[in-house]
Amino acid sequence: MPSYFVSSPGKVILFGEHAVVYGKVATAGSLGLRSYSLIQNRTDGIVEVSLPDVQLARSWQMKDIPRQAPWEGFPYPPATMNTELLAQLTAFVDLGTQTNRSQAAIALLYLHSYLTKDDIAAQGYDFSVRSNLPVGAGLGSSASYSVCVATALLKINGHLTGLDTVTQRDLVNQWAFQAEKVIHGNPSGIDNTVSTFGGAVAFKKGAIEPLPGFQSLRFLLTNTRVPRETQVQVANVRKLREKFPAIVDPMLDAIQEISTSCKNLFSQENLDRAQLLSQFGELVDVNHGLLAALGVSHPSLEKVREISSKLGLKSKLTGAGGGGCALTLIRDDVTPETVAVVKQLLEAEGFYCMETSVGGPGAGILTLTEATSIPEFLAHDKAYFDATQNWAYFV
């Protein structure tokens, strides 16, 4: 049996933070930072899981893991979560208060319980995941992990021939959404959709649609290292809206119009790249200004804006705000020297910077043989892997 290598991107919100909570349109895109997983067959009936980024290394006998028999509609997942199975797996994994580790393990075994065929269960497999997505930064790290899990398990069990069609990706996406439900309880489905399909999407409650004509953009992603508390920021905006609805509601409407303007921007066939990037940068400025007026910025985020603007670059917070990450648009005419100076200045503030792209490919899968060239497959992410990288990275 061959082994499989899978990768999937994180996601970043471009426009529409907080407004989306009130049913407004927001936009998000796939991030150039990715998770990478390797699944390999064994012969001893053991599943061994290695997730170094959350310090998890566990193995179980396949025969001991609770299993769910196939049902009508297989290989697509059922419409509702199997709470009984979840309870069984939670007790089985038993990692106590180690939240990130237990959720990652339970999500994997939840999908395993549905998807693993008897012959694979008799053999067992090794499953390893590494990621260059920071955990808990609002960049879709759990969704990227969930897509890797879904793709790998579907593929090794023969439920997936590849990722060449929308139908195949939809199957992955539906199972990844199940894993996200295990991890988050009630996710929107945005993160796993972006991670599976790539590109960019427009979304509001209950509806996700591709952003047609979206072109990949370069960004400097800055992690301020200030802990973000999404629930606190959402609650603060809600309180402000309850106090000043006549002021806040038009601001939320304006934020939605920024998302709509972004969508329209990429649909203009006669707009050249320079004009597109210039107008996109203006939207970045306006969106951040509105979010700051809602009270969800932070001195660290304003410092990113101050430093980047001195060198002619536009930045905004991404996600809930109150810390977390900022996006800085890198136009095509920005020199590498300018980017290097901005990074140096930001890192002098204690921030962590990564050059990346938004709007690139979604999940990918590679069947491994002895002749496979791993560096060739990884070439799209040279910032993280290079030609010397090998499978020891997953050990």
C-alpha cells in the first residue's frame, strides 16, 4: 500500500471582521502558510499519532478504538454529530485538561471511526502532522489540520481517488467540517471550506460563495504576540452597538460595503494589476479605521500600522482584534529591501513576521513512492521547507 502526503492552507479574513457576526458579508482567503501530514500503513494493527506542534504522541490498538458502522449515504457524513461516539472517544483518549491535544486526537479518531475499513484497521497506520500556522492566532490552524485528517483518511481507505474535481473536494470539506465540529462545537464552516478549496470566498451566516476572479496577493503577516480573546472583543462590540445603535449599525453596514467593493474589484476585467492593488490598499485602510472605531484595535496593531505606513504600506488587523495578527499588503512595486526594513522594524518591537500569500491553492495530495521527489512537491513553500528537508521532520 502506498503512503500519502497531504497539505492544506490556513485562512485569513481580509475584510468584514465583527460585521459578519451581525449577518453582514465578509471575505476570506487561503493563506500561504500550511499544515503538512503524512499517513503510512503499518502491519501490527496499531494507529500511532504524532502531532509535535501540540506535543501529542500517542498510539492505540485499532481494535480498541470505538468504531461506527457505515450508514445510508456513506461515504458522506451524517447530518448530525454522533454525540454518543464523541463521549466514547473522549473517555477513550482521556487527556484531561490538555485541550488542544485531546481535541486534535478526538477529531482524528472520530473520522477514523467512520471511515476506516476493516482491512486498514487490521494493518494500522502512522499519522503525523506538522504546521507553520501558529495555533490560536485566528489563522485557521484547526481547519487546516482537519482538512489534512479528512483527506488522508479518505485517501488511505479508498474513499477518495484524488482532488481533481469539485465533488472530491466537497467530500473532503464535509468530513473536515465534522472534525471542526469536534474541535469547536459550532463552527461556521468558512475555515475548512477555504482550506479545502483555496482561493477566496465571500461569506455571511449560512452562505459561502467563491470570490470570482480573485488574484493571489502578497502580504506580510505580523503576529503581535498579544493574546487575542475573540469572545471579549465580540462582547465589547455588542455592548457598543446596544448603547449607540444609530452609530454602530451604519459602521457595520460600511464594513459590509468594503467586502462588496472587494468582490467587485476583482470582477473588473479592464482593471490592471497596479490599479487593483492600489484600490485594495485603500480598502485595507478604511476597513481598519472602522474596526478601530469599534474599539477592537490595540496599541500593538496601531504600531504595525505606524511602522508600515512610514514606508508606504497599508496594514489592517485581521480576525477579532485586541491583539493577534495584522496584514500588510505588499504591492508588486514594493522592493525586497523595503519589505526587509519593515520586517526589521516590526521584529524590533517584539513581533513575529512572515511573508506569505493569500488566495493560493487549497488542499493537495501526493502518493508517495520511492521515486517521489519531496522537495519538488514542497517547492511552493520554500520559507518553511527547502531541498534538504526529509521525512525525519515528521518523526
